[in-house]
Amino acid sequence: NGLTGEVHAGQTVAIVGPSGAGKTTLFALLMRFHAPQSGDVLLDGVAVDQLALNDLRHRIGVVPQEAVVFSGTVMENIRYGKPEASDQEVQAAAEAAFAKEFIADLPQGYETYLGDRGVRLSGGQRQRIAIARAILKNPPLLLLDEATSALDSKNEKIVVENLYKNFEGKTIIAIAHRLSTVVNADQIVVLEKGKIAEVGTHKELVQMRGIYYNLVKNQLDL
């Protein structure tokens, strides 16, 4: 609702706010699942509705909260991010996503058939498959929608550090409820009822003692 802002190339920007604030809708607008009723969404200065869908989505990698795993093997699921990738590239992406160990424990490793919707995997394992897929794709813009919500805090820390390391110099926009993952973002945007309520770094927003402060005070030691 009247939302205006810029994300510069190479920045890591976190989108936070209470449920229903508009965070996932913002991602849907970026990917053209929805069209804005007014105004434009620009990517490199070009309105996304002027780009061919293939061109737009080729530039974007997405790790959703509910990671999509297809009927097929582990190798096929990760390779979906880059169909021409070699086995070695797939394995390197899995290692970067901290998925190598659990894949090795599967009956046939990378050739293990995962079943419909990845029923053989836990939620955290599915998320790491999706992260490996995004790392393999290596797009200039990465969208993370609660991408590590199913991981415990120890594994989450490792996965997030590896993810940011692999996307160093790329643009990352991350929706997060677990705010420990975004305290080092270049910019944090706080949404409320579809509008931008606050913008700043973690330190700046905590000092404001507003919406962001109230969101984090029970999660972090303030």
C-alpha cells in the first residue's frame, strides 16, 4: 500500500514484520505472481512486466518456506536449479547447503528416490535441498522466504553463513521471523499493514524502540 523503496545490487535486505504485513505478497510481486494495482516493480531499471517471464525468473533464485521437492532422486531435485550441471557441481552445492551428510545417510545417496513431495525427508532436509538448488542456480537475485525455518538453531547458523558466503556480491532479499539470521543485513525493512513502517540496520532499529524492537526483544538478548 503505497510502498516505495530501493534495493541496491549486492545488498542483503531483510523484510520483517508481523503476520499479514505483506512480506510474502511483496515476493509475489517481484516474481510476477501478482501485478501491482498501481506503480511498477523494477529490476535493473526495467519494469518486471516488460520482461519475458523466463528472463525474469532466470535472474531470480527462490528458497520458499515450504520447500518444493519433486518425485525423483536427490541428484535430479538439486539439478533442477541448473539442468546442465555436472554431478560434481550438484555435490558441491549440496555440501554448501550443509546437506552432504544426510544425503550420504540415504539408502542410495544422491540416487535415492525421494517419493512424492519428498516424503522421505524432514522439513529441514527439504529446505536444504531447496537451498542447494538455489546455490547451484547462482542467480544475481536470491529471495529467501523463511528459508531456514525448519532447521534447529545450530544447523541454521551454519547454513545461513554458507549461503551468504556463496552469494557474496549478489543481491539477497530475505523474509525472516527468526531475527538472529538477519541482524547483519545491510538494511532491514519493517512492514506493517502493507506499508513500510521502519527502515534501518539492526542497531538503528533497536535504538528506535518501535515495531522492530518489540519483535526482537523476546528473541534476542537486548
